Amino acid sequence: MLAIYLSGTGNTKHCIEKLAKLIDENTEILPIESEGIKEKIAAADDIILGYPTQFSNAPIMVRDFIKHNDIWRGKRVLCVATMGLFSGDGAGCAARLLRKQGAEILGGLHIHMPDSISDNKMLKKSLEENKAIIAEADRKIERTAAEIRSGKYPTEGIRPYSRAIGLFGQRLWFYGKTLDYSDKLKISDECIGCGKCSSVCPMKNLSIKNGRVETKGSCTMCYRCVSQCPKKAITLLGSKIYEQCRFDRYV
């Protein structure tokens, strides 16, 4: 088995690593931007694909990776979506694309984790609340892994009614807001050109020129750069950093 994931703040990385090892301790686990990942997928039969849900959708990087790589035919895939608040069909968004590419969908799993949006105050929670969320997520992962080992896969987010919930619950409402977010990173005068952001960006969207960071308009909204910037100089949806969200802060 192969497990691959996109993780900005560490939430999805933790969930995929825990789930995959509980299902099969020999599972190879890699970030989606890893060198040689396409060859790894081509050689695998069963795959776990994990990613954070963004306004009831899979991140643009994940969607493009599925659509633009002809490596999925005959693969058996479990789609795992993490989320801070809500997702009607987060797992289903990737599952539908994978089916079009010839993959067989084993199941879908939704895992509630601490919110990763650093520049929006609405979903911020206390450290203790986030620890409780992670503890419950771990229990769900353990239950799910046990069921999968017995041959029963979850079906969260991949049923027709889930698609309706995701579509009418979030995607239609936020369509205009997210239509061009890939080109909306904002860099403040606090930037010192340290290069931390460019080194962690999975899209290679950031570069340092003349002592400042520049963007290329291909943000996937993972929030790695926002949460890693030592000067809190980068924002996306908002204009102020309320918390630099990283999984390692909660454990």
C-alpha cells in the first residue's frame, strides 16, 4: 500500500501517517510533492490519498495532480479529507475525479481537525479545544483502521446526498470568493526575504527576488507559508495573522 498526502499545517500528515500505519505498518507514506511520486503511484495497487478540505472542495493542487496525470487506471483508492469545520463531500471531490481517470474508489473518510486558516478569526479555538479535537480524531482513525482491516471501508463524502450537501452548503456560496484565490497571497512590508516560505511551498509558487518574496499566482491555499513565516508577513483570505496554525503546537 502507498499513502500520499498534501498537508499544509501538519493536520493531514498526522492523520494519514496514523491511519496508514494502523492498516498496514509496511505502508510507504509520502507527501504529494515528493520527487518520483508518479512512479510510486504507477507501481502501487492500493492508495490512500489525503488532503485538507477547502470550502467543501479538494485543493487545486490535488485536483490538478489527479486530472493531469494518467496514472490512476486500475488503482484502488481511499480518499481521506481533513477539515476544520464542515465538508459535505470533501472526500467525494477527489473520488469523482479519480473515477473519471479509471480508479476504483474503496471509500471516503472525513476527519475533523484543528482549523488551519491563520488569517480568519472566526474558527479559532483554544489550545485545549484543539487538543480535544485531535484526541477525538485519533479515536476515529483507530476505529476506522480496525474496520478497514476487517474489510469494511467508510463511505463518508462519496454518496450522492453528500455531494448535494457540499455543493449547496459551501461550494456555491463561496464560488466567487475562491475562484481566483490562487493569485491572492499578500506580502506585507514585514517580509525580510528569509526564504522560509519558498522552501516549504508545495507549488513552488514563491521565490525571493531583491530581498523580498514574490508570488507566481499558483497558490493551493495550504497555508504552509502563512504558518511558517517568522514575521507573519504573509496572508491570504484575511489581512491579519491571528494564529500560526501548526499541528506541532497542539501535541
